[in-house]
Amino acid sequence: MSNLIDIFFGMALVNNLVLVKFLGLCPFFGVSKKLGSALSMGVAVLLVIVVASAVTWPIFHFLLVPYGAEFMRTVIFILVIASLVQIIEMTIKRTNLTLYNALGIYLPLITTNCAVLGITFINIDQAYTFSESIIAALGAGAGFTLVLIIMSGIRERLDMADPPLAFKGTPIAFITAMFLGLCFLAFRGIIR
Amino acid sequence: MSAQTMISVGLLTLVGLVAGMVIFLASRFLPKEDKSLEEVARIKEFLPGADCGACGYPGCFAYAQAVAKDQQLFVNRPCPTLAPDEEGMRRLEDYLGLKANNKVGRKAVVHCTGESEALADYRGINTCQGAAQVASGHKECPYGCLGLGDCVAVCPAGAISINNERKIAIIDWETCIGCGLCVSACPQNLIELMPANMPQYLGCNYQAARDIVGRNRCPDGCIHCKICVKVSQEGEVSWDEIKDLPAFDKECCLTATAAIEKCPRHIIKKTAAYREDLNHP
Amino acid sequence: MHSFTKNFLRGIIRSNPTFILLLGLCPTLAVSTSLDNAVGMSVAFTCVLLASNIIISLIRNHVPVRVRIPVFIVIIATLVTIVDLMLQGFIPALSKSLGMYIPLIVVNCIILGRAEAFASKNSTTNSIADALGIGIGFAWAMILISLIRQLLGTGKLDLFGRHLFTVPGLGDNPVAIFLLPMGAFFVIGVLLALFRWMGVSTGE
């Protein structure tokens, strides 16, 4: 049990997807301008990461490993993820229009998001069991959402601030990410 | 072709086939796609987009969705924020091909004329919520408007302003969209939503049930003489026993001209919806 | 020939993927801790981009519109697997330090973006020019960032095991933050601001 907690907080805070592992940077800087869209994107990413981990882990361990085809994982995983996103989007669109209006448009963006593929690879490289993979995925998604929300809150304030003209917009967002990352460094001590 | 190549190709084909199959099955067996998404978006264009919740739905998108599903909803329960806007209502009615009933809409009024003196110099937290916690406010009348602007902060239409001499909030009847956010923001429960064709309102909120000993009231306040009720001929003014204040008919919104004239404190005020020609003798 | 040069040069400065288009930042920032990594990643990236542009421009007229994206993704994924395996076999040290960022080239917005926006609509020669241009643009951006990060972060400059020089003073007391992810954000933020100040407009 404590192992699972370690993994969860490790993925969420210590090895935060965006600030430490550099995964999912494109939506991070693209979608984080408003709090509402940031929340929607974060939840969508969380959903896709967990489902993708749940599906790719068995495929790797029961289909690829027995046939000695671990090298196929890049192709197989990306194919599975692309199909998954398609299915999730279709399901949401047909069952709950309000939810679709809230986060459906972000789902196609997640297909080519390094975060999803990255997490599936991490699950394999760290040799997690199935439950550990799910917890890692949950932690990663939660950490991503957290950072996205914080970032969007800061950026909404930044809109009203007055940085030097050359820094306005994206450059100051990067500098902000640096400070955010520095703050998250403080979490390094929580897991041994 | 080595065994390895065949395995790779085989696995890829297998996964591709399975994925395609699942997508196909999902596409077949999920409930049919709700084509009304475009319809909902189009209806939403006509709505004010304030997401105030006055219609009872969580936002304009939800209301548009409900109307797209059942257009009768628009007839029975038109968007209260849109209702006073004749031009906007007409456009939506033309689009839907329906006419809405009771398009009246609502407006907010502040039941206070602000003539009450300040009891002390208030230096605490600069919100009405904060001031109201300290002995029911810093004015002589414990029910009066404190004028610190909690309602101004929440108004999405910018219809409220603070009169600095009398330190009360004034709501502009025309600009108000009737969303009701100010009603919950006021800690003194001074603001009330009225139908948009209500011709008069009471400028006092003094309710004896909450009386505080030793506190004076303002020179304007209601003295509970019930003259307004006595002179009303068609029941346009009745007496609210619980609040001990006059109440106006909200169903028919009758004009209480006599009461307006005869009130000894002149605190029954005309609203912008008051019409001379609708006088009842 | 003119269009070849035009497409080639465009990718280097005017449509620079890192500084102008702001695409594919994940690998750029992640592996730019040392010059070796930068060079290795650039070469791998350019190979994949070149090969994918060529293949996609060759089959562009035979792919049905609706399955376009999945087909592109599978092609790019296959190419990336090939490059990954070759790297693991021939230069295992580089493969180890680049880690999972080589397979992540498959979801690199640049490659899929170029395939979608350019290779599927233009001739093979133009696609080759575009790929080479973008590849070189990516390369010099990566090299610049990793140069700054390595010089300031370790004080020394090494290339493929050969020590080139040491910055006096920094060699013993380097500014370690530049090796951390935060340093990468800082470097690219300042570089973007610098380019904008110099008059080059970034794609916002």
C-alpha cells in the first residue's frame, strides 16, 4: 500500500509530467490561458492517460512479451492510443453533450500528446505491475492537471501585468514555468 | 520471411483489426449521435450568454439544449434575462417560430432609501458582509443598505451603482437583467426580484420582528400605519403579517396610485415600469 | 530548383520549428543537457523527418482522406522504431542518455505537422527540401540551447568524449540549475524574448 502511495505522489509531484519530465508541453503552453479550459484539458488528459495505461499494459505483457516483440511497442501503443481517443470522444459525444461541450474538443489534441505515450513507456520501463501502472497514471494525470490549473491562474494574472515588451506572452510564461518548477523541487524529499 | 518479421507484421495487423473492430462496434451500438449539437449552438447564439441561472438551468448552453429538445419550454419559460429585451426576444421567436408567454422578466430593487444616519465611523472589513456582522451595520437603521458594494461586485450587467452621499446601492431598472446574483450577495436581504412590469416598490425593509432596542430608524421608514392597504380598491396592496410591511400584487402587477399618493412617509416609489395611463382611480 | 531552395531555407529561419512555430518543445528541452545529446537527437529527428516526408509524398495520392492521420502515424511510428533499434545497436551510449525521447519522436508535433501540412500536398523533391530545412532548423536550435545549458551548467564543453574547453571560473562552480528542467525553461524563455527583441516575430 505504501508503495502505491509512493508511486502516486512520486508521479504527481516529484516526477511531475510537465515540470520534470517535459512531457505534455504543447497543451501546457497552448491551453493554459484560461482557468476553465485548463481544467477541462487536465481532466481530459487524466482520463485518457488512465484508460491508455489500463489497455496498453496487458497488451505489452500478454501479447508482445510472449512473442518477443517488445520492440513493436512504439507502433502498437500509438495505434492503441489513437483508437482509444477516438472511442472515448465518440462515447462522450453520443452520451453526454454537456460533457462533450466542456472537454470534447480537447480530446483529439491528446492523441499526439507526448504525455500519454510517455506514461505508457514509463510504466514498462519501471516494470510496474498492473495496479501500480494505474496508480502511476492517476498520479501523473493529477499532477498534470494541478500544474495546468496553477499555470492558468498565474497566466490570467500575467495578462494584467506589465512585463518588458519582448517578454510578453510566451517568453514570460516559460519563465513562470521555471519558477513553478523550482517550487516543485521542494517536493523532492517526500519519497525516499 | 523470418519468424520475427511474421510475428511483427502479424501482431500489428491483429492490433489494427481489433482496434478497428472496437471502433466499428462502438459506432454501431452507442446511442445515435445527437444531431442537435449544431441546433443547440444556434439557439445559444440568441441567448444573452450571461449564464446567470435565472431560467433554472446551469447556464445558457443547458437552457439551449433543453429548448432544442422541447421547444415548448421556450413558450412556457422564456429566458428571464432575455425577456425584457424586445428585439432579442423577437429574433429568437422568429427563429423558433413560436411566441413565448409571460415574457415579463424580472428586475431587482433595493428596499431602502438610504436616509438613515451613520451610527459610527466604520473602519472594519470593507464589505457589506463584514459590516453587517458588527451589530447589524453602522447605520441607525439595522436593516438599511450599508453601501459598501457587495452587490456591485457581483452584478454581471453593471446595473448597480453606489450613491456616495446617502451610501446606498441604486439599481438601474433598465440595465438590470434580473439574474438574482445581488439578492444572495446582500447580507441585509434588502434586494428583491420583482416582475419587470411591477409599477411600484417599497423603499423600506424595516421588519419589527428583528427590532433592536435603542436603535433609531430613519426619517423615511415605514410606520406600519396600513393606510396603503386601506386606500387600495382592487387589492393592489395587501399586508404581509410576517414582515409587517405592505406587499404588492406580483401576479397582476396592479398600479397602486392611491397608495403612492397617500403614504405619509412617501416611501412607495414608482419604478420605471410605472405607467400614468394605467391609473386605477 | 528555385522552389527547392525556397522550401529548404524557409525551414531554417523563417519557419524555425522551435523558435517560430513553437512545436516539438518536449524533446528540445528534455535532451538539450549536453551537446552530444543535441547532435544525436537532431540527426535522429532529421532522418525520421526526411524518410517520413519522402514516403508520405510518394503515397499521397493513394491514401483515402479519412484514414490519412492513422496511416501517417503508423508510418512515422515504424520509422521511429527503426531509428530507435539502430541507435540501440550502434550507439548504445547515446541511446541510453536519450532514453525514451527517441520513441517519443513519433508524437512530435513537427513531424506529423509537416506530413499533414506539406508532404501530403507537395511533390517529393519539395518535401525533401522542406524536411532538410526543418531538420537543420531544429538542429541549430537544439545545439544553441544545449550549448548554453552545458556551458553554464557544467562549465565544460565536451563533444563525443573529447573535451573541447573549459570556461575559466565556471569549471569548478557551474550554475547547476541550467542542467535541471527549470534551466531549460529559463533558457528558452530568454532566447524567445531575445529573438523577438531582435525583430523576428514568433508565432503566437
